[in-house]
Amino acid sequence: MGVLEAPAWLVPAFVRNVVGAGATASPDEIRVVAERLLDRWLSPGRNFHNVKHLTEVLVRVDELDEESHEPDLVRLAAWYHGAVFDSAERKAYANKGGEDEAASARLAYDELVSLGVPEKHAMRVHDLVTALVRHAPNPKDPDCAVLCDADLAMLASEPQRYKAYLQDVRAEYSHVPAADYARARARILRKLLARPSLFSSPMGSGWEEPARQNVEAELQRLEKEIAKYDAEAAAHALVAPDPVDDGVPAAPRDGSAAS
């Protein structure tokens, strides 16, 4: 188990949050669950969605703490929000990314109830995790706003940290061809920029300008890359020989055969 690779405060913090949520289990029982969770965050293939990301989200939740009504539940939702993760090609191409919020939410509910957390609180954590599918919190739900803002706060990083974040995300999807990755990533960024605001909490609003600057700059770079890929594809199409008509249908060039 890779718990020693994680900050020492994580497990005690999880225990406090579960107890704060009303658990009846012993601290030792809660620690076992915390260590299993950390094993998930430390599993291979998580170049970005790893324990470092978990730690950063928890730190951001702390920054927004005074806006939260039930901070223990928000922190537990942060712990579980990326617990189930798979960056396999089939999910990457479905434009869903690697985080499986639905499965993570079910895991949160089941484990918290098993620790004696009241079902009402366990379901609240479940619902907070599920809300991250769209990152569009209800304006009347400050806890959801805090969690969503904490998860998106990386977008407002200083330029060098943002560059490192992009490298980590690309490494996580290294199996996806560069052109396909660029187009998928650009679609995500355009959707983000089309929002009236990226952050929903009053304190999180301070991250709006630097986040938009980072996202806009990244999108500009990606659009240049995509234009280059499109030009190369057009040039290749011009020089490619016509298929021999041997009665066998030609394979599609758009990759649809793999769908």
C-alpha cells in the first residue's frame, strides 16, 4: 500500500470528517477505509487525478470553508469525487474523461453507511459527488458551489503550475492520439469559456480572471495545433492513391470502424 507516499495529515483528517458526519464506527475502522481510498488515489495511471489532486482540492475547500454549511460532508465528497477512475481509451473517446462520478458517489454512500454515518448525510455526500458531472451547482446550494469551485481551482493556477497540470493530464491520456486529444480538449475548453462564470461561490469568484486567461491561452494553442493537423490530413488526402476497386468496400478513414 502506498499510504506513506501521501501527506501524513490525510488519514487523520478523513477520520475527523467521518466522525463529524455522525459515524458510529471506531477510529480504527474508519482508518481502514481511508487507507483503501488512498490506495485508489495512488493507483498506477493517475498522472493528474492522483493523491496530489485530492490534496489540492481539500486545501481549496479549506480556503472556502466559511462559505460551507456542512464542511465535513463537503470534504468527504472531495475525498470520493475521483475515487473511481479509468482513463481507458473507450472512456476518453466518450468525452467523459476518466472520473466516474456515478460509481464514486455509490462507493461514497456504501462506505459511509457501513461506517455508521446517517443515511441522510451519506446521501448528501453522494449527491455532491454526482453534481461534479456538470459542475453547475444550484445557486442556493453553497456546499455544492464550494466543492465545484475547489475542483476547478486548478484552472486559476499561476502559469508554470498550469503548464505542469496540462502535462499531467496529457500523460494520463497518452494512449489517445495527439490530434484526437487536442480536439477533445478544445471542446471542453470552449464549453468552459461559454459559461457566464466558471466559479459559483463568492470567494471562488476571485479565481475567475486568472482561470479564463489560462483557458483562453490553452485554447489558442490547441486551435493552432488542430489547424496543423487538419492541413496535414488535407495534404495526405490529396496525395493518397485511389483505392483499387476489387469489390471490397474501402475501410473508412474517419475511424468509425472502431466504434
